[in-house]
Amino acid sequence: MSGEARKPYDIDTLTDIALRVFAERGYDGASMDDVARAAGITKASIYHHVSGKEALLDRGLTRALDALFAILDEPQSLEGSALSRLRHITGRVAEITLLMLPELTVLVRVSGSSKSERAALERRRSFDRTFSELIAEAQRSGAVRTDLDARLIARLIFGMSNSVVEWYRHGSSIAEGAVVRAVVAIGFDGIVRPQ
Amino acid sequence: MSGEARKPYDIDTLTDIALRVFAERGYDGASMDDVARAAGITKASIYHHVSGKEALLDRGLTRALDALFAILDEPQSLEGSALSRLRHITGRVAEITLLMLPELTVLVRVSGSSKSERAALERRRSFDRTFSELIAEAQRSGAVRTDLDARLIARLIFGMSNSVVEWYRHGSSIAEGAVVRAVVAIGFDGIVRPQ
């Protein structure tokens, strides 16, 4: 391909492109031909950088999970009341979801049909477990209602946050900050106006 | 196939089987061979009942959307305050999601790549619009907080409810009623315990 010399792709740029293709067509539905077409290079050139489709997925999932786990090391995730730590983590998860939309789209839709996907699901479950343990701590401290199961709360709040990958598009009329604020506001305070 | 005479499938049973296959493998990833295998009959026998894969999907999407729209005609969706109608509709949407898990799974994941899918997306959008108009009404009446956009609230509450298709399995340790209660409780009242 004559134009190829003008496009010196590195593995990170190729991963960016592959993730957009996976997010659009679904990982199972996307082929390396699709990725090559989106990158404007030959399939052979891609295989020069990466062993295959699963390796590209694996890089995307690792990016997403590394970003999520990094949240847990932030000072506001470690200091303060369980409730304020929960609010911080929830807001940051929503932020990361919007900031890394292709990565998180692929993570949210992971089916577990390959080794990379199963490993990602395991890491994701461990993240969710940390979050639901913090909810349980906040329940014991009296800050969070105790009539709902902590794991169920974790699933539904992350379910709400994950759902933005299905409809949020950059440049939409709803600002990213408004989405993040709404996820935290609904999850923690609900929509009913206090009387 | 010798056993076929013992399995007199009708179109509704075939739709049930196809929806389970679509929910497991994804609609795009599932073939009519997969459906035939799951049904234990030949592909030719399926084509005796139905024109193809899209017709099966279309029947499933129609089931899901008919069930959702039927909620809007229930007395508790039509009478009472906007807030109580919203609570009722939200709880019933969650109930229908659990009751018709394969149908709703397929609806939630619809990509819009076929005519049936685009028609389903249009009906779903119309349902969401009705819900967000009711949220706006509840905001005007002072019952729902006005610092969040009504459409954004609708998307996030339904996003939370839709997310159950990704993790809920019948026979799980969490009862269906608890999930429905939690969706309504979190969406409307939040998880923070009133002081």
C-alpha cells in the first residue's frame, strides 16, 4: 500500500483504532480486516505490531482496568468516611467511563469467551467487590441504608454508570460533567426532592 | 431427523429458544444453525415456521416492547401524582426485565443494524420519551429535583434497570423482588440514609 509509509503506527495508536472498531461492531463481529481498513494499513502491517485481535482487546481491557484500579489509590478513595470515599469512587468511575469510552465500552460488553476476557472479568469482579465491601462498611457506620444488599447496590450503581457507554457520544448536548454529577446524585441521593 | 416428529414446535416456542440463543451468543454471533441445534430440529423445519433470523428477532423485540407499553396503560401509570406514576412505571419496567429476561436482553443490546432493530429502537425511544416527559411533569410539580435534566434521569434510571440483563440469572441468591425494590429505591430515594 503506497500510503503506508506516511502512517507510522505504533501499538498504542493501533489499539485506539481497534477499540473504536470493537466498540462500534462488537468484538466478536469485528475482524482484523475491519481494523486494518479503519487504520488505513494492511493486515500484514498490523501483525507486525501485534499478534492478533485478542492481543488488541487485551490491551484495551488492561487500559480500562488499570484506570479503574488507579482510582482506588487516590487520596479521596482512601481517606475520609466510607460514604465520602464511595461518592468519590462512583464519580471517578463515571468520569473514566466517559474519558475512556471505547475502552470501557469493550470492558462493559466483555462476554468471557476468551482467556483475556475471563481475566478481565475477574479483575472487574475484584474491583466491584472492593466497592461493595466499602458499601457494607458505610452501612455498618449508619451512613447508607441497610434494607438493600451491598452487592446489589454495587451492581446497580455500576450498572447505571456503565449504561452511559450505550448512549453517550462526545459532543452531545449533555455535558460530561452533568452525566458524572447525575450518576452520583441519583445513586446516593435519589431524584425525589426532600420536602 | 428421526426424533423430529416428537417435537411439534410452534412459532412461539421457537421464538423462546431463539431468544435464549441470541441472549447467550449475541444476535450477530448466533446463526440459524445454533437455533436449530438448540431446538433439536433441522434448519429446514425452522424455515417452515419463520422466514429467518431477523423474523425471530423481530418477534422477540415486539414481545418486549408490547410488554413495556402495556405498563403505560395500567391504572397506576395513569392515576395519581406524577411521582407515584413514575415509581410504578420504574418498578414494573424492572419486573418485566426480570420476567422476560431473554426478550429484554435482546432489546437492550439492539444495535440498529437491521430494519427490525431500527423500528424497535424507535419504539423504545418513544417509551423513554413518555417517561422523561413524566419526570419533567414531576419536576414542575416540585416532587422531583430540578438540578438534573429529565432526559438524563430517564436514561440513567433505565440504564440501571437494563443493567440487570447483564448479571441477573434466575435462581440466583438475590430474589427478583429485591432487585425490583432496589432499582426503585436507589433511583428515587438514593442509598444515603436520611439523618
